[in-house]
Amino acid sequence: MFKQQEIILSAMPALREILGRYQWKSSPENWLELAEGESRQFIVTLPLVGAFSAGKSTLINALIGEAIFSTNIDPETAYPAELSYGTTTKLIGHLPDGGETSLSFDDLRGNLSSQLPKGSYVSATLPNPLLARLSHLRLVDMPGWDSGIEAHASAIDGYASRSLAYCVVVSAEEGDLRESLRRALRELAVSDMPILAVISKADKKPHEDVEAVVEQVRQEIISVMGRPPIAAVKASARKNHLDELIAALEQLEGQAERLFARKVTQTVLSKLGSFDAHLNTLINSDDLDSEKIHAQCEQLNADMGQFATRLEDETQQLESRVQPVLGRIIDRVGNALRVDIDELTGEALNRGDLSGRIGITVRLATQEAIDAEFRPEIERYLNRVVDGLPDDFSPEIRCSFDYRTKSGDEAPSLVLTPILSLLQPLLKLHPKLNVISAIIVGVVGLLEGLFANKKQQELDEAHQREAVQRQIANTVIPDTLQQVRAALQPMLEQHIQSAKQKIADTVRAQQASHEAALNELQTRLAEGQAAFASARTQYQSDRAAIARLVTDLENAQ
């Protein structure tokens, strides 16, 4: 357990007692319970992705020295399998509806499709020595990622927001990245996701050839993501050559403490800063009297009235920019589809997964477009709204908007800073576009008539390719873009309304806390100097305890 985890957990009883004495509010109200839960169970996830038969399951089995996951499951019946440390062995099947079912090792090694419905996943916690050294990591054996939007969406939507990094597994026999992995890496690059590359089955080729594959994959990742992987290593499960992989995993484990500090500790410090301001008002450091308190209350109400007006005005201005932004996003998606038209045509001619192929292109292009076009609009909106708050308002509100890892950072920053964490549910600016896949299925059906036409089938290959390409360009792509626009517009509008509501809720909580502090101070002053001095002693004692906690957390960073 990290030092900051220990400090937070040990401080919980006293902190609850202190907070229980006051009318201070924060949003969300259960922030302390959330912080405690994250401190007790903090873990970051490392999905292993790669082509079917790349050796992911075999590698995991070799790492723990026990064949708990089957290596003979076909892609259609595979489930994501999460593996982490636990003091006791627990094997659980997690159902799509949130239910759970106990599993056995035989179940894990067999075909789970008879027991678990589609959309399930399994988890295993084991008292394994290596896992104990990687106690803050959860390894995820993902199904083979060869093609199609379903596996792609599952691996990214289900894990990107809670992962420390992604581990790309490439067989030495394969030698380079498949196109499906290239597209996945581009999508992960949008969220600045760090990548670990592992060349499996290193015993299948001579040492110098394997080293060449390691460098080839490393250069391909740089080409796709614009930066190198955090590590590129080779491994052989059959020969038990796992030292490089274990060292890379231990490197990631070492970065988990910084992630905890950014995700949990910074939130706690922000809340404590807000509470300290509440105590400062009660202590009456500004030497307020009844008249000054009344004036402050009136000024606060005036400031909040102005803030409400500003929030409404800024929201309306942002809403007015949705259509132009949406238009630019659709243009980007259309360009991406047109760039891929040769590949789409080939997929159609080969009767391949055209729906999935279009879906992946749409996901990637939409994410990149939202990142470039909509995210800056939201950031400007948030900054302008926050600038309308009183200068001395809670530091919980006034936080950095630096949401992205800098290229020179030693470790990945995978979480949002406090105000963005507050708005995290709405600021996941990459909507779950797997819904697009279902939309495209109907659009792709327009091609069926082309292939069913016997006369068309008699055309030579070049004419047929031209006809298919024309159909995709003139019908499939425009209809896809129309469906994307229809799906995206309510998503963007919902983001805006959710942002407005979250900000308003947070400001109202801060306003209520400040008013409560002023009212309590006025009551204590009215009771006389002796009563106020007694209460003030308690305030100062509690403030000193908070200050010690803050110092301990800051010194532990």
C-alpha cells in the first residue's frame, strides 16, 4: 500500500468526526466515501491486446506459473479475463446486467460460452508471488483483436478510462503490427494512452531476427502514435524467458503511485482546501462583525446572481456553436472514410466485415475530430464560467484545466485534474460510438443489390471495383455521415447540459457552505465573546488537524 493510501485511510475516522461538526458541503456529497473506497481498492488496469493466437493467454499463464486460462478458445467464444493479486483465490464470472457467478479453474480452462452470456467477462484474484509484487496492476487478457468493431469497442470503451497503459502483444512470427492494431493505437493516441510492446514467441526465431522485430514494432508504434512505447520487450513463454516482460510490468507498477496521487490524493487535497476556507471564515480571521457579515451575505448573493446569469449566457453561446462544430466533425469523418475508400471497396468485394471496417474508421475519426473541434469549445466554456466566480471562492472550483500528459512527462497522466474529474462523466469527449456499427449495418445493405445483380457480376474486376467504389462514395458514405450526425448532435448537447448542471451543483454547494459559515459565525458572535472564544478554539484545533493531514499527504508525494 502506498504511503498516501495509508495516510488517507488512517485519517478517515478523525476526518469524519471533524467534518461531522460542520455544515460544510461539497459536490458530490459522498466524496469522502469515494476517496476511502478508491484508497482501499486502488488498482490500475493493463489490457493485453493483439491478434488471435498472438500468445496473450500463454504469456499470462507463464507469468503466474499456472495454466489457468485456456489457450484453445476461438475468437467467438473468448471473454476478457482480468487477473490481479488477492490474499485468497476468487474466480468470478461478471454478467452484463451486473450479476456475478462463481467459477472454477476447469471453467476458466474450458469454453465459458455455455455459462456466460455475450458481453460478460471473468476475473481471477490469486495469492501469487509475482502478482503480489504487481499488487496495483490488473492484467486483462483480451480476446483476439483481428478485425471488427465489437472487439475493438469492447477493448477501448471498457478499459481505456481505467488503464495504466495498454500492452500490445505481437508474435515474433508475425513480425509487425496488423492494421487492426494500428487503428487501435491511433484511437488510444487521442487520449495519450501509454503503450507497452511485447514480442511473444521469441523462441520461434533467431535472436537477431527477434531483435529486428522488436525494433520494427517499436518504430511502427512511433509512426502511429507520434511517440515511442514506454518499453518494447521480447518474451518466450515456452522457454520461460520472461525477465524483460516482468521488468516492464514492475516499471508500470512503480508508476501506479503517481497515478494514485493524481487521481485520489489531489481530489482529497482539493476538498480539504475548500473545508479549510470554511474553517477560516468561522475563525473570523477577517475580524467580521454583524454588519460586515450581513454585507458579505448580500455580496455573495449578488455574486451568485451574476454567476447564474453568466453561466446561462455562456451556455447559450456554446449551444449556438454546436452546429458549426458538428459540421466540422462530420467533414473530418467524411474525409477519413473517403481516404479509406480503396480499403472499404476491397472489403466489400471480398464480402468482408464492411460494417465493422466502417465503424472503426468512424470511431477513430470522430474521436480525433471531437478532440480537435469540441474539446477546445468545452474548455473555453469552463474557463469563462469559472472566471465569473468571486476571486476568493473555493479552491475546489479553481483548478487547472491541464488534462493532457505533456510529451516530456516521465510517467503517464491518465486522470483528469480536480475540476475535470468533477465533470468526468460528461467530459469523456469520446462518445461510445459502437452504436454506429448497428446504424451502418443497414447502410451496408445497400450493396447487396449490386452483388446480386448477375449482369454486374459478369463485368470484369476493374469495372466491378469501380461500381462498388461509386456505390460506397455516393450512397454508403453520405448515409453513414447522416447517421453519424444524427447520433452525435444529442451527445454534444447532452455534454453541454451536463457540464452546466455539474458546475451549478458545485457552486451551489460552495455557496451553501459559505452562507452556513457566515450564519454560524454570526450566531457565535451574538452569544458573546466567551462563547465565541470557546467555539474558536475548536475551529482552530480542527484546522490544525486538517493542516497536518495536508502536510503529511504533500510530504508523501
